[in-house]
Amino acid sequence: METLPGNDMIGLEEIHKRFGRVEALAGVSMRIRAGSVHGIVGENGAGKSTLMKILTGFISRTSGTIRFAGREVDLRTPRDADRLGIGMLYQEPLDFPRLSVLDNFMVAAAGHDPGRLRQQLLELSDRFGFSLDPDSAVERLTVGERQQLELLRLIHRRCRVLILDEPTTGISQEQQEILFAALRALRDRGRAIILVSHKLAEVRSLCDRVTVLRQGRVVADQEQPLDEDRLLQAMFGSLPGGQRTVASRETGRPILAMDRVFSGAGRSGLHDVSVSVAENEVVGLAGLDGSGQAVFLRIAGGLLQPDSGSVRLPDRGRADRPAKGRDCRQTVFLPADRLGEGLVPGLSIREHLLLAGDAPFFLAPTTGRTQAEKTIATCNIIGSPSTPADGLSGGNQQRLLLSLIPDRARLILLENPTRGLDVRSASWMWQFLHRRMGDDGAIIFASPDLEEIMARATRIMVFFNGRILLDAPTDRTDLQTVSRAITGRTPEDARLPAA
């Protein structure tokens, strides 16, 4: 049964949440209407993730009242939220990659009738303009297609409230348009949709109402038409400056060289890649998800061996020769999956810093605590030395990862480094990276945000089906040329020469 648009689906009254001495939420009150898309914005550490975890039953509020469809409720577990019809689409889809699309769709579905569920999957996919093959393995899907599958599962379970956490991260513009069309259709059917995002452009495009959180409090609430300047002032207290374009610098010796590299890893692999990156370069990697950027970064970092071809890394010779001693610190790789590949869940900030540094053989409970406190202050991490990595917000996990980069690293490799970061945190991150990079170093980063690449990189490489289709200085190309290259439509005579 659909809910009539305009009624309050969720009411929050004076929601407080404390973690020891830290007050993550300090009296949050808001109303989420049925038949609307409600945006929740705020810088890292503002309390957005904590509030969503309370709504989905993963953590309990310290005090305050939650009403669902006018009735007071107590969300103590995720099952409590599920029974009410509250579902969440996370940044990292919660699926089983080795199972098929249909198998994943059937998880937690009522009954076990593969034929009937296959038909329902196809009907839902067709209704929302998706193109999902029930028999395809989920590990072969793009991030956007995995989100589509998760969204269909939530719809099939008749969720009345859909929470989306940074849903456009890592997906193409075309997939974003398909997703937004589906969300608008669900809104028109009476669903209440909560969009947590740092991207004001998509908030302005999709949301009917926006609430700004800052330091655990509601500091602004607007309905369409939105005043973007006022939203930014509410988020940060002042308007952040625009991104500063990295000035071109004189390059030095080659720091990374690939010669005719082939790899079958990933969806597209790499095909006949020959490229050289020199000291003082900042190289941005662009392309559709799975076009080869991730494989390139892992081969450049020595984490993946090519099937053929040669790779030379900083002061290390060939990539298939293991680094010894301090040489392993010449190259640093920060993955997009912060907890899955970058950090160790359960280990504290102090323990991560000890692992990354020159820790003594015998450790005491206080070993490294002073250094951890200094790092927390320097990197603006919201936490204490004993805070586990999985207890940090996404932005603070990224700050912890950045703090592990040694001074004067020669080659810094980053995969979607500003994922989930607000404007101010992203600006701080780039300043930090340039301080960490030595005078003889280089940065290579992959990002789905073309504007970030054009503003931060001195050089851009566009990947398409495992090949570098465009390699040019950023000041000698433009967004239109890059966009065409990403879709493989760059004509031979329009390609700019490699840097």
C-alpha cells in the first residue's frame, strides 16, 4: 500500500547521541515527508552517518524521540528498522560478488521460488530502466549496476523509506541519470527518500528539501529553490575558496616507466600500455568505472604483476623484485576501499601509526600514544588514540590513511582520494599530499570527478577498455575533449600528443 505524499513519514525530536565524552548528535530535530526526497548535507564529522545508523537500527540514540508514520518507535536493531520498511543503500553495496544477480536478489526474499523471483526481478528492472542480467555474476557488474540491484532488492522488500549514502560515488554520468530517474519515480509513488551527499549539484537537482548538519546540530533547513551560498555558509561557517589549479612545474627524471604492459586483471585489463611519469608531475586518471585505472594503479604500486611488459618503480628496478628496507616506503598506495584494503578493522589509530612507523620490538599500552595524539591534532582526525579504524567516519578514515604516508614519498598513488569528503576536507587533503610528496616525487590519482582532475592535475590520462586513449597536459585540453575520450569517441586527429 502506497503512502500518501505530504504526510510525515519520519519525525525526529531532540535526538542526542554520545560516545563517551563525545557528543555526536546534540538535539537533532527534523521531519521527513512521504513522497519527497530529503537531502542531508554537512562536512565530515557533522553527524550524518551517526544519524543514519540510528534510523537503520545499527546504533541506539542516547535520548530523544523517533516517530514513524506518526507513531513513536524504538529502533534497537536493524531488524526493527527492516520491519518498518526502512532500507539503506550504502556507499559500498552489500552483496555477494561471486553469486549471480538473481541469487543476490533472492537474499531475504519471502519464499523460495526462483522462477517467480526471476520474473519479478525482470519486471522491476524494466520498470526503472535498468538492464540487469539475472544470470550474470555480480562481480562482473559496475558499481552503478550493483547499486541498481541493491535498490531493486529494497523496492521488492517494500521499503517505505530509502536512505542513500553518497550514491553517485564512482558511477558514470549515464548511470547517475538512470538512478535519479528511478528515485524520482519512487518519490512519486509515495516513498520517502533520504539522500546523504556532499555534492550540492545533485542535491539541488534531486532534493525537495535539504537539512544541514554541523557539529551534531541542525543549522539550516531549506526547501526548493535552494540558495547554494547559504547552504555552504551553514555547512562551513564561511564560504570555502574554489579549488586552486596546480601550477605546472618543471619535471625531473622519470619516476615510473611502463613499457608495453599487458594485464588481464579487472574487467578491462590493460592493453599495450607504455607511459612514463616524471618527478613533480600530478597525473589524474579518468575513465568509466573498470576501464583500467585500478589495474594501472596496482601495477604502478607493485601490488599486481603484469602478464607481460616491463615496469620500473622509484629506486627499485623491476616491479617483480621485492622492495627491501626503507625502499618499500618510496611508493605509497591509498585504495578506495579504506577498510577492506587500507586499514585494519579493530586496530586503533595508535596501532596503525605503530605499524606504519619504526615501532620498538616490545610494546606497552602507552607506546606511541604521544605521537598518535600529535598526529590526530595535525590531521584533524575526530577520535582518540584508542579509537578503532572502523569506528571512524569515512572522512576520518581517509585522514588516518593519509597520516600513514611517510615524509618525502617519491610516488603517491591514490584511488578516488576525495570519495565522501566535503569541499574543505578535500582541499586540506591536497595541501597535505603536496607536503608529504618530496621535491623529487610524483602523484598519480584516479577520480570519477573530471572537475577535480582538471583542477588538481598537471596531466590527465583517459582510460577506455584498458587502453590510454588520451594523455595530455590539463592546460592543453578541456572537459569536452576529455568527456569524448571517456566514451571512446575521440577521433585520431583530435587526440593531443602525450606529455
